[in-house]
Amino acid sequence: MIVVEGDIDLYSSPELRSAVLKAVPKAITGVGVHLGGVTYMDSSGVATLVEGLRSAKEHDKTFTLLAPSTAVMKVLELARLDSVFEVRSA
Amino acid sequence: MLADDIRLQVSSDPRLLGVIRGVIQVWLEVLGLLIDRRQEVVLAVDEACSNAMRHAYEGRTDESIELVLSASNEWIEITVSDQGTPCPTECSEYRPLLPPAPHEVEPGGLGVKLIHEVFDEVRFCPGTTRGNCVTMRLHWTAKNEVDSED
């Protein structure tokens, strides 16, 4: 599981992208990204999650957003991408 | 409303995006914009600044971005300007946000769509040889204002 806290923006999203794209091929069944501590997310964060989802599909793995904060859900809803991801409350 | 515009000049360094967001957040709070709308406006302005950093300045962190924040009884207006490479017109055109089919989900190109989604009026003005300017305007409506919550 990848735990993310704080703001995800143009400055911080490359680190998340690297972590996600490394984790996917190594995962046995799939990757969970815990987003409960995320205070802000921009389109670069959304793009990173979309890349993770695509990579997981290519590797035949699952990609799950765990306990996304309201800040995360708000931007996903605004981008009309909230239904694209598998979301679990915890 | 506030008597004067606020002008900010910041380096094109992504580490400063948090500072920009903080200033916009407090300014919108002072103006009395509803918290949900505040978060959306902060996001859209962040996207405009990120576009200047990524595309106009191609990642160079020592260039300049200027923001002008102004408000009247009818609207809130934020202008973001840079002196970088002009954005191709097709990159700033309005494209509606629609829920994509799972196989059609693309990771990029979302920033401009979010800007159009959040603001009532958006005007992109790329320079002929240099620079970009995006003016984003939100109209005051009863549902935007804090006082209308009760």
C-alpha cells in the first residue's frame, strides 16, 4: 500500500508517480493508494492516478483508492473521473 | 468589495504553488466566497500557474508569473500572465468534461478543462511571439456567497 499525505501538486506529484509506477509491476494482486491524508490534489495528481490505473490494467492488477479525502474526491468529481476508479472507504 | 487589486509576482518554481494557493484562499475568504467554490477557484488558478510553469516556461524555475486579483460587486477576476512560449490556440479551447469510458481515460490535458469548468468566463490570450495571459472570471450569485448558506 502507498500512503500519501499533504498536497499533491506539480511539485510533489512526480514522487507519487514514481512510487506508483514502481509498485504496480511488483504487486501480487494489486496496488492500494491511501489518500486519507491528502489535503489538496491538482490535475497532475489526477493524471498520476490515471497512469497508475492504466499501468495496473496492463499488468492485470487492481488499482484501488483507499479512504480518499474530500479534497481528492472533489477534484475527481469535478474532472468526472470519480466513477473510473475503484474506491474503498478504508 | 476591496478597493484595490492585488498583484503578485512569483518565480516559476513549483515549490511556490502552495504559497499562491494560500494567498488566493485567504483573498476569497475575505471576499466571502462559499468554501466549496473557494476550493474550486484555488484549484483552477493553481492549474493556470502550473501550465505556465510546465508549458510556457518548460520547467525553468527562474522565470516570472504575474497574478492580478480583482473583484467587483458583480464578479471576481483573476489574471495569470507569463512571458514564456505562447500556448497553441487549440490547447486552450473549451472542451466539455464528460465521464470517459474506462478505455478512453487519458492522464493529461485536464488542467485547461478544469479552468473552464470552474469559471463562468475564461479568456486565453497567447502573445504572437512571446507570453500568455489567461483571464478567469466568476460571477457572484446567491449560491456562491457565504451569507446565502443559511
